[in-house]
Amino acid sequence: MPFNRPIPDRDPPKQSSGGFQALVQAEKLTQIAVLLPSAAFIGWLLGAWLDSKLHTGWISLAGIVFGGVSGLVYVIRLAITTMNESGNGTGTGKGSPDIKP
């Protein structure tokens, strides 16, 4: 009976350093949790400063909305890249599925 070698994987498994990798993951998740409220707060501060300089009352609300939306966009992008790096995502992480011709 002949022995056939199995086809090797195209992408070998990544070597992780265990504890250090867990700390990097925890830092990314902490960054996600802190970023959204701080972006809205900074938007509110800038809007309140502009309100005081321009004698208006609506720019602080626009600053909160702008800060919240920009923070949310960044959090979503960070979550997607974190998910793709940890191997929990689908596809190759390059925007298209891995299709072989």
C-alpha cells in the first residue's frame, strides 16, 4: 500500500507567545471600550468652545454627534481588524473570500 503525503496548508499556523498575545488582545478591547465615550466627550468640548466663541447654542450638540459617529466608525474598524487577526473572522481579511481557480 503506497503512502501519500497530505497536502500542506498554504498558511501555516501562527506561533503565538501566549501571555503576551493575551495582553495585546486585552489592550485592544480596552481601547474599544474607552474610545467611543472619549470621542463624544472631545466633540462636546470642542463644540462648547465654539459655542462660546461664536455665541451659538447648537454647535455643542453637533460636536457630540460628530464625535460619536467618528468614534463609532473607528471602533467598528478596530473590531473588524481585531477579529480578522485573531482568526475568528471569515475569509482572508483582504475583503474577498479565498477562491481558488
